[in-house]
Amino acid sequence: MSNLTKNFFIGLSNNRILNENAKKWGFRLGADKFVAGTNMESVADTVKELNKQGICCTLDHLGEFVTEKKEALEAKDECIHILEKIHEDSLDCHLSVKLTQLGLDIDQSFCMENMKEILAVADRYDLFINIDMEDYSHYQQTLDVLKQLREEYKNVGTVIQSYLFRTQEDLEELKDVRLRLVKGAYKESADVAYQDKRDIDKNFLNIAKQRLLGDAFTSIATHDHMIISELKDFIKENNVSKDKFEFQMLYGFRNDMQFGLAEEGYNFCTYIPFGTDWFGYFMRRLAERPQNMNLVLKDTFYT
Ligand code: FAD
């Protein structure tokens, strides 16, 4: 896709007014293909169905542009509600969170307190919390918060993005941390990030191989069959134990591959976003893959 199209959708994802209005529209433009539902109760059924097929899940209660403490506290309460439901229903599932949703842009120590409350509940139920990585302006703060949280809790990890130059350097400090490896979903400048897909893919493969030979657990999060195929060969050649990693994909993407990898005996985890705040997430997915526009057109003109 041209950079122009990508920038257009990333621009829309950052538009506060559209994000705010979309909450009132309900799912539109085909978003229901990628966003599993509006509340935890309905999403629990989706998780149960996937669990039956040997797939574990990570839930993301969507939320963007949190600028008021009240909204951050509501998001924290929702996270706790999700953890309680996971525990009650014995779901094979963990939780992914975004620090900005929990108040990072308001006050870092307030965000930290919210995270600690969530982690205390997760710890009680033996559940893992993954901190999603957002754009580069939040990168260092995210690593700082993670470091402090890990002084008290070990059931927390984060995400590394192979488009960033500095990921390789940060890996050493993160070598004991459970991580998700992704390419990176935001528009970053050429000062901090590779712009060419070949460089991003090469770095992804290097980091994945390094992690697979290390000790900590890694979630390999990509829909890229070329990368998955090369890593499967690497895993076989190096006798990497299947307990040390999983493949992850987003809900609604490449379902055949998701079920196929689980059937082949790999640990597989589906990332399931839900909630009414779907617009920014959906626009980032359109930025990544123009073919998703077909869904938008179908939904707009044929329903
Ligand atoms: P791409 O580079 O988009 O695609 C590579 C190739 O794979 C394509 O050319 C095509 O041949 C094939 N392909 C890809 N998708 C499809 C499809 N649907 N159907 C058919 N073929 C396809 N980003 C962040 O910045 N922070 C996060 O915390 C984060 N968490 C994520 C969690 C998960 C589980 C996943 C899967 C992604 C996450 N991302 C996150 C997004 C990620 O950074 C990428 O933007 C996104 O995954 C697109 O890159 P890709 O590796 O999937 O493949």
C-alpha cells in the first residue's frame, strides 16, 4: 500500500472526534469482523469456542484518548471485571492492556497505581497481563513502568516492535521478560524506525530467533506466512521446545492459519479486541492491509 493511504488511515485513527462519535454508531464499516463484541459477557462465549479448539486468547478492552482520571479508573475497573470473569469461567485467557487507557498521559504514578491494582488481582488468579506497546512517544515510559512493576510482580510483560532501531539494544534488559514480538503498527519517523518492509522483516526474524534460543517465553505475533514458515524451520532445526513460544494473531485475521497452527500442535493465542471504542483500532488495521477495505465497501453498499 502506498504511504499516502497508510498515513490517511493512521491519521483517521488519531482523530479524536471520529473516535468519540464512533462509540455512538455501534459497529460500522465491517468492524465486527475484527472486534469480537461490546461486553465481556458476550466475548466470554467467543473465548470458550476458541478454547475448545485448543486456542488460548488474550483480551483487549478497547479504549483510546483517555485524558480524565475518571475514564482511567473505569478502564481499570473493567480490567478487573474481565479478570474475574476469566477466573470464574476458567477461561484459557489472559489480558492485554494499554497504559494510556490507564492514565499514562495524565500522570505516570497514577497509571502505575492502576496497574498495580490490576496485577494484584491477576496474581491472585495466576493470570498474565501484557502491556501493549503504543507509539514511540510512549515507548520509554512504557519500559520504565514495566521495570518498576516487575520489582513487585512477575506476571507482567510487554511488546517489542521490530520496526524500531533500538529494539535490539533493549532486548538485553528484557531477556527475562515474557514478550510479544510484532512489526509495529504506528507511523514512526525515519529517525527512530526502519521504513522499508524488508528491514522490518529482517529485524523481526533476527529478534525472534534470538528470543527462541533464550530462556523467556515469546509470543510471535504476525500474520506473515513467510516469517512463520521460516521460523517453523528454525524451531525444528534447533529443537526449540514448543513450551517456550506461541504464535499470536488478531481476531478475524487468517482464521485458517490460526486453526492450522493449533492443529499442528503449536501453542496458539488469538488477540481479541472488544468494546465500543473500536474506531482507532479498526483504522490501524486498514492502514496495515488495504484488502480490509473490501469489508468496508461491502458493509457500506451491500447491507
Ligand atoms: P504484514 O507485514 O502486514 O503482512 C505481511 C504479509 O502477510 C502480507 O504481505 C501478506 O502476504 C500476508 N498477510 C498479512 N495479513 C494477511 C491477511 N489478513 N490475509 C492474508 N494474508 C495476509 N502493534 C503494535 O505496535 N503494538 C502492539 O502491542 C501490537 N500488538 C499486536 C498483537 C498481535 C496478536 C498482532 C498479530 C499484531 C499486533 N500489533 C501490534 C500489530 C503489528 O505491529 C503489525 O502492525 C501487524 O501485525 C501487521 O503486520 P504482520 O506482521 O501481521 O504482517
